[in-house]
Amino acid sequence: MDLSRSGKESGDIAIPVREVKSSRSGKGTTAPPVPTTIRLGQGPSPAAGWGRGIGIIDLILRICAITATLAAAAVMGTTDQSLPFFTQFFQFQASYDDFPTFTFFLAGNAITCAYLVLSLPFSIVSIVRPHVIGARMLLLIFDTIALALTMSVASAAAAIVYLAHNGNPGTNWPALCQQFNEFCPRVSGAVVGSFLAVLILVVLVILSAAALRRI
């Protein structure tokens, strides 16, 4: 059986039938080939277009998450305030590295930001080739890990910020933000930025799962 394209349409396949000889008569008779046309689907697949749209949204959200985690890490890493007490030689000082939780916060957001930068090529591959399962599966797995890391550091830092703002009368912990009026707003803003990155990562995980379901 020979396969050939019929006409100018790339989606048509013509299947000619070989010559058939009749055994009833003494002489062989030749039957003309009968082309059979099978019409294939033409145009881009709707699933491919849908997956490409998800890939574009994924890329934009990753850039936003990079900005949020980078800003959170930068603000936390540059937070420092000194309060003069009696003389300029005797001061109270508050810095992010005085709190192990804030150091953990800085490291966690930096790791997430670095991962998101490295994931951009895989996101671009998902746009160019939306049917590739491997790239989307890797993004889903590592996005989930990054989400867990960012959520943990943001939650731990939020607990310290709450104590800094309100204190704890039961344990005689004073509210530090009454004195350090520049330190607390900066660390609070860093925590808000980190929670924004958490929200974006949640959306990224949902998009990756939806894309895998449609492939």
C-alpha cells in the first residue's frame, strides 16, 4: 500500500488500491486504483493554544515573584536602626541579624529568588513547546518546594514582627516598635513582600497542575 498526499491540503492522505486481477475469466482484468482520502485535523490544536497562554501567564508571574522575593530580602538585609541613649557613645541598636528568624527569612527569600531566576528558561520552553511534560512537571515540583520554604520563613518572621509591635505582657516582653519606629516598618514591609511571593507561588502551582491536566 502506498501513501501519498492528495491535492494541496497537507491534512489529506490518498491511499490508492493496487490492481486486482479476476480469476473467473481467462484474461486478467485490471481495476483502476480507487483513492481513499482521510482528512486529518488542520490548524493549531486548541489544547496547544491554551497551554501556550498558561505559559505566558506563568512567565509573567515568575517575574513578579522574583521582584517580590528580591525586594523582601533586600529590605530585610538593609534594616538597621540605632537609638542614642544619654550620649552618642552608648546606644541601643537593632539589626536584622540580631534575630535568627530574620536571618532565616533573608536566606529563604534569597534561595527562592535564585530558584525563580533559574526556572525562567523552563517557563519559556513551556511557551514554545506547550506539550512538553518534563519541563512542566519539574516546575510543578520545585514550585511546591519553593512555596513551602517561602511560607515557612514568612510565617516565622511574621510572628517576630507581631511580638515587636505588640509585645507579650504575660512574659514581660516589651513592644520594641514603640522605640524603633524605623526598624519595625521596614521588617513589616519585607514580610508583606514575602507573603505576596507566597500568593504568586500558589497561583503558579495551580497553573502548572492545570497545564499538566490538559496535556
